Amino acid sequence: MITDLAGKVAVVTGGASGIGLALAERFGAEGMRLVIADIEQGALEAASEHLRAAGHDVVGQRCDVSVEADVDALADATYGAYGACHVVCNNAGVVHRALAWEHNIDDWKWVLGVDLWGVIHGVRSFVPRMLAGGEVGHIVNTASTAGLMAFPSIASYDVAKAGVVALSECLLGDLGSVGAALGVSVLCPGVVTTRIFQSGRNRPGGSSQPEMTSGSQAAPEAIGPDVVADHVVRAIATDRFWILPHPHYGEIVLERAQSIVNGTAPVLGGVRRT
């Protein structure tokens, strides 16, 4: 458990906007040294300057988390700059909307590449180095409530986020089995006011799909990225595994679990399908 973040090093992927930038700002306020990674070069530079202007020590590294070599380079840059890493937030994410059978193979590869393989690469690149360093640390993997229940029309996202939840649970158990001083949290927010619905802007080769509507981000449950970041910092301080910034989803998860036991129709996106 990390009881004092001051002077420690935090790495955040998808760090140039949304939840990632809010995490970087919050970690910086705690006195952490920062490495932010993002695929969008212009936004990365702007975010880095924003953080430096606020007095934070920050390294910006362009990184496509779906590419193993890029994430290895991110780890190299982190240890090259600061010689250590204490908190890793595998946070970069994208979404594609289509009916399950209308996702083409490129859609699946893109979403799984960023949302699931990005987390896999982060674990493989950073955890062995953190273990070798012998210091306390924490891994935060960004999933979603979509990792706890399926939401219609975003099958690739649902599948990826469910994988992140499973990977996080397994990682927690494996680290515990070797007595590691590394904690794990899985972040499962609902609607957050970010630009994820415009994530096609960063799709390699461009997106063939019009930008998705952000109307759902005006939903009554929508919260700001800063609220999510506060939840993450508290979870790290208390070594909490599950982070549900929208607590009502806990009740929905219980209903879903009961539907499994009963063999009834699943709860999809918080709504029972009959």
C-alpha cells in the first residue's frame, strides 16, 4: 500500500485528455512525478505544457498502446527519466458502435488492440520492472461498467473491458501469491464526460464511421473526470481493488449475478432483457 504519493512516479496512458489527464493532474497535486502517454501528438504536447505550467514534473511520450514496442519504449522512457515507477494507470481506451454482427474484423482488432492489448502490454512492460525495483506500487487498469455487464451495440468494447476485469483479478491473485508489494485496482466507471465517443479520430487509417453522438454524456449519471481521479487516488491509498465511481452499478451487478443463478435473461446495460 502506498501511504504517501509525494515524490513517487506515476505513468498514465491516454493521459492527454479525459480521465487520463484528470489522473495526471490529481497525481501531480499529490507531488508525484508524471509520465503521460498518448497517441495524439498535439494533445500530448498541450497536456504536457499544461501540467508543467501547473508546476508539475512531467515527461510526455507518444505511445500507441496496441503496439508492444511502443509500451516497452514507454517503460524505457519512464525508467530513463526517473529510475523508478510506482503507479501505472493503463487507461487508454476507444469505442466503436455497431450491432454485434456488423463489427468487421478491423473494428475488433482496433478496439481490442487498444482496450485489452493495451492493458496487457502495460502489465507485461511495467510489472516485472516494478517487482525488480522492490518498492511498493500500484497498478490501475481502466475497465468500465461494460466490464461487469454488457451494453448493446458496443460488443467489441464490452468484450475488451470484460477481459480487463479478468486480467486485473488474475493479476491481483498472482502478485499476492509471490508476496509482491504491488496493489491492483480495476476502474469501472459509468458515463464520464470525456471524448471517448470521438475516439475514431485516432483510429489508424481514419474512421469510416461518423463520430458517435455524445448525447449519453449528458445523462443524469454523468460525472467529470476529476471525480473519477479522486476515486482512484483514494483507492490507491486504501488498497481498494474495485473502483465504482457510480455506486448504483453495484446494485445492478448484484441483480445480474442473481439472473445468472436463476438462469433468467441477462441484465444488459442495467436493463433486463426479456
